Amino acid sequence: MKEGFDGPVSHKLLTCNKLKQMAKTPNTTPLPDYDNPPVIEVILGVQFERLGTFKSAHLGAFWKVLGQDWPTISDAVPLQPQFERFDESAKWGNVGAKLTLVSETPLRLQIKNQQADQMVQVQNGRFHFNWLGETGGQYPRFRKVRERFEWALRKFVEFVRLENLGTIKPNQWEVTYLNHIPQGTVWNTPNDWGFFRPLTGLPTIEGLIEGESFGGEWHFVIPEKRGRLHVNWQHGITSEPAVRELVVVNLTARGALDKADADIVPTVSAGLDLGHETIVRSFAKLMSSEANKYWGLKHAGN
């Protein structure tokens, strides 16, 4: 990710006052920019009201619209609707499950390009575009990924129009950055996880217990309730290119879209821009200065 993070792990959270102060302070500095960011995948997406006449067969028909440069397809479990609400119950999550009745088994189609570094995901109610960096490609920067998302979304909007499937009514934008931070880079043992500022390293009591692993998540409101930032931390193992431990830090920014013009793409893109800025500025602030230097951060301001 040409924008970034740095920091280790502990249970000592940043104070609420400090976080609020950071959120309210206007940031006019250039966006954080990294020479070698740890990002391995970027996902841009839009959620829209379900189309009443949309069927699974339409997914295959849309695949053909993308052309021969997109030869690989796979089925996936559909994503459930997500809404960032700001009443009191939203703070504690939803209680109970909602049952949704549909006339057929829902499906999400994943379509990859020939280079396997881009993927379009579509289902009734969701449209996503992924940049995939696990094949070793360098992150092409957000602007390039957004341009490809806009190209694919326009294709889908036109397809829906030509097939007389209704009108796409977007209700939420979403941006996700997936970061892999392997052992031997900015950390060697769990006690080094202080590179992530909300944590100070796994607690170790000499002669009694030694920190081994940790997983957690944090949720932040984007000022003026324009959305939320969700940060997820996981400790795991990868086998590529060799077996070693890694930390996975995922950041998802998500916010509502109340209305859109006839051309929905600019409206959605404005939300994506907000999500992108929220993620990259937060990443740089949440990581330690040492980690930021390791990934080649520049133009980060104070």
C-alpha cells in the first residue's frame, strides 16, 4: 500500500480523548506515501438495493460483458448486507439474526483477469473490485485501483440498464486494505508487537507466563458520522514463500450513501475517497515511527 501503518501489540489502548482530538483536527498534510507498504490486497465496493428481477443467470451474462481478458471465474458465498448506523444499539452490534427469504439460492461471482491481479465480485446487492498483490505485483496506488473499479462499475450499471433489471440505488461505500506483516520485518516475537500503537506488546510475567498470540478489533467513528473505520488484528502462519508467522492487519472504512445522481459512479467514488484517506492516515498514525521507516514512509507530516 503506497500509504501506511507502523506499531507493536498490547492491551493498553490510546485514550479516548487523544483519539477524539486526532479525529477533529483538520489534516491538510499530504497523504502518507510508502515505498514498500505491507498491503497485499485492496477492495473497493458499493452496496445497493437488491434488484427484484436479478437472477443468477445474469451473473454469467455479465461475465461475458467483461470480455476475454477476464477468463477465470469462481463461486463464493454471498456477502450479507452491512449498514453503518449511529443509534445506541449500533455501538454494541446487532442482537439476534435476521432471516431473509429469497426465491433462489443467492450467489456471488468472482471474476479474475488473465494476470490474476484484479478481480470483480458481483452479487445482487453488492459490487466489488479487488487489487490482488499476493502474486508479487507492486501496489499501483489507490487512484489506479479506483479507476479500474469505476470502469467495471460502469460496465455493470450499463448491463443492468440494457437487461431491464431496474435501477441501481447505492446505499453504502466500502474500502478495505489487507496488510501482511511477516515475522522478521518489524517484529520478531509477540513482545515486539508494540509497533502497533494501541498495543504495547503482549504481556509477559517473568517466570510465570509468556505472551504467545493475540487477536482483536477496534472500531472508530469517522467525524460527523460519515462512516466508521474497523481495524482487525490477527496472528497467523503463512506457507508462501516459506512457512513463517505473520500479523494480518485489516482496515475497512464504510459509510452510507443517501442518494446518487443519474450517474452513480461519482457519488460512490466520493465515498471511496473518504474511506481511502481515513485508512491511510489512520494506518500511519497507528504504527510506530520505526515501522513507518521500515516501510519507507514519506510526506507523513507530524
